Amino acid sequence: MSYEQARDELIAVVQKLESGGASLSESLALWERGEKLADICQAWLDGARARIDAARSGATGTGTPDRGPDRSAP
């Protein structure tokens, strides 16, 4: 399942839960589905972050992500 598919289905699940018209049993099933969809979305986001970090680290040649200049110094 793509990130977009999981996100769109998760939005629909949240809307159904927020509408309040579902039975307790249906609400629990929706909640469980929402948790699975959220995990799928998070896995996609984690993968994207890892790819960005790897690309940045390769671009700087330092082996660590380039975080830019230290802005804590006066």
C-alpha cells in the first residue's frame, strides 16, 4: 500500500470515528484499522527520512547528515 493510499484511508477512518455514529464494535475495528494505517504511514516517512539522511551524508562526504551551520554561537 502506498503512503497516499494509507493516508487517505486513515483520514476516512478518523472521519468515521469523529462522526460518532458507529457502534462500539465498529469503532474498535475502525480504531485498530487506523492504528495499522498509521504504522504504514510512519514506515513510509521513516524510509523517506533515511533516504534523505543517506543522500545528505553522501553529498557532504562526512558520513553524517549535514545539519547546517551551528546557530547556537553568538
